[in-house]
Amino acid sequence: MSSALLPLKNFWQKLQPRERTGLGVAASLLIIYVMWALWLLPAWRVLDNAPAQHRALDESLARMVHMQSQVQALRSQNKGSTTDSAKARIERSLGTLGDGAKLEAQGDQIVVTLKNIAPTQLAVWLNDLQQQQLAVQSGQIQASGAEPLWSGRLNFKGAP
């Protein structure tokens, strides 16, 4: 036995049997209390609070699901209105090009077909689109004839 425990062993041997029993019972009660306070009581409290936390989480989940459905409804609503808005703005601006421009909407794509448009008209129209923050997604135009007139197709994306 180590020398550090020797005084404790001597103390224990000097005690009466009744004192040893009392100290053993006290030590057992102390160990049981420490186990209760450190392990069982916190677990008991968690179990006690679980139904209230479960209800709160269910309410929070229900609110989030409701908000998600609202967002999806707003997105679908805005998608159509954004496409219509872009189409309407492009259609209004086509008046500067005259009869040489046609607009076609295909889903969320807007296609403008140009035929024999003067360069100055085309420049004014493209500048107008830029000011309205309508960007050409893709397209191809080319000049033809002695006095260059522009023809081709430009694609716009109507919805973000």
C-alpha cells in the first residue's frame, strides 16, 4: 500500500465498528446524492421540459412552412408579372423602330426580330433598353445593303 494512504488506513482501523458503519453509510449517501445531482437530475429536467420544447418547435415549424408557401406564391406571382412587365416595356419601346421590328414571347424568353432598321434608330432603341435595365441575353444582327440597315434577332430574358 502506498505511503499516502497509510494514515487513512490507520485512522480507519482505530474507529469502532459502529463508527465505520456510520461513515460507510454517510459516504454511500454522499455518492448517491452526487450521482443524482450530476447525472439524474439534469436528465430528469430535460425530460420534464421536452413536451413544452416540442410544442414550441412544432409551432416554429408551422410558421416556417406557412412562410415558405407565401414565398413560393409570391415568387410564382412575380415571375409572371416580371415577364409581362419586361414584355410590355420592350413592346412600348419598339415604337421607335417602326414596322421593322416584331416581338414574340416564348415562355420567359422574349425575342425581337429586326428587319432593315437604321443604325441611328437601333442605337436610340438599345440606349432606351439600357436605361430601362433590360439587357439583351443573346442575339445576332448584321448590316446589309449600301446604306447599312440592320437585321437580326435579339433575345431577352423576361423573368429573373
